[in-house]
Amino acid sequence: MSIQPKILVTGAGGQLGRRVVHHLLKSVPAAQVTPLVRNSAAAASFSALGVEARIGDYAQPETLERAFAGVQRLLLISSNAMGQRGTQHRNVIDAAKRAGVTTIVYTSILHADTSPLGLADEHRETEADLQASGIPYVILRNGWYTENYTASIPAALAHSVFLGSAGEGRIASAARDDYAEAAAVVLTATDVGAGRIYELAGDLAYTLAQFAEELSRQTGKSIPYKNLSEADYEAVLVGAGLPAPLAALLADSHTGASKGALEDKGRQLSTLIQRPTTRLGASIATALAN
């Protein structure tokens, strides 16, 4: 009788991590799943699921090795601390090595090795650290979440225009839950396929003009897409209250999309989850209903 691996999900209090935990619990016993969160309040939120969360912080290396004790497979969900992610991810990798973790699965960015996005720099750094660590690893190069765009729907409805700087770039996004399900599939596989790199994206790509058309169709309102320069779009985001560094990264990502950085035709995501990825119209409908 084989021993089932203990699976730890870092960043489990976040939107992606929590979904991964839910998907894991559909296929493995609760005792096999360990969420990692940053505080006791977040840990308590998992009690109803019958799983015992551990507390650890990417920025506090001394908390990590203890949290990783007895873990075989670890999902390293990339940090949201821009500019600090390389160091934080290295803390996780080093602690995992000391704790005897046998496989790390990492959420990177689509085509990280060639991506023109500023966001890709720290992911490339972490991918290199994983390769140098000696720990078997799998890299999930996640494409864009459709929620990155549906989050702008309230502003688009308020101003009767959908703004961006992606030009005619095609975006093969998928719902966050699609990526979470894929991570759970890899983590629970009999053979995780050490060294494998997955390029994960939605089945059907669209332009932001097509996004605006679908939003207009579902709301019955005329909401055109207006393409701005990167600098002008960044200024709009700052004016809307976003921190300047985040606004710059988002505007850069839009411009990257105009260069094809967010398109992929490989359909590796739908192959992993064995179903089509969530369609754009369904994601917009969900956003409008909430």
C-alpha cells in the first residue's frame, strides 16, 4: 500500500490558493492537504473544511521550515509583493529543501522565458532558483486571469467606456478557478512529471474590443473599447487610486498583450483539467451577477 503524499499549498488565504485547496479536497482526504496562511484568523477559516492550516510567511524564513515539516509536495503560489518576490520565493525554496520537500510546483507566468512583460522578470529569477535548487519541480506558467479584466467592469459601466492599452492584442485568459483546478490535478498526479513546464492559457483568445462587445451585449448598453497609450492608461489607473508601481505594471501588461504576450494556442490548460476553459461570456456574466 503506497503512502499518499502530504500536500501543502502556500498562499492558501488568497483567491487562487483557497480555490486550489477546495479542488484538492474533491480528490484526496483532508488529512493529506495543508494550507499555509499568514495568521491565525486565516487558519481558522479552514476549520470548517476539516483541514488543519499552518502559519508561515514568505518574508519570515524562520516560520517556513517548521511549517513544511512532513510535506512531500509543495505548491509555491507566487507572492504579490512586487519587487520582493524573488527573495520571498527563494526563502520558500530554501526552507523546502531543509525540510525535505520532494517536489515543488510553482505558479509562474505565461512564456516566462520569452515574455516582454515586466512581471516576468521575477518569475524568471524564481524559475532559475528552482532549477538550481536540486529539488524536483514543476512549473505552471499561468496566463492571464479573466478576472483581471472583469474587475474593471464597474468602472466601465460607470463611464460607458472600457479603457486599456492592449491595442489589437489577443488574450487567451481563463478563469482563476481553471488554473486552480489545474494545480490540483498536477499536485495529486501519481507522477507529477518533475521538470515539466506547462504553458497554461484559455482555449479562446479575444481582444479587449471583443471583451467590450460582449459586455455591451450582456448589459444592453453601449460600452466601446478605447485604446490609450501606455502612459495615458497608467495615468488613468493612478487617477483611479491604484498605487503608482501597480499602475505601471498593469499598463505594461496591457502593452505586452498588444505584442502577443498573453496569447497561447497550446490548450495545455484544458488538457490538464479535461474540460474546456471557462468562456469569456461566462466570466462576464458571473462578474455582473456579483
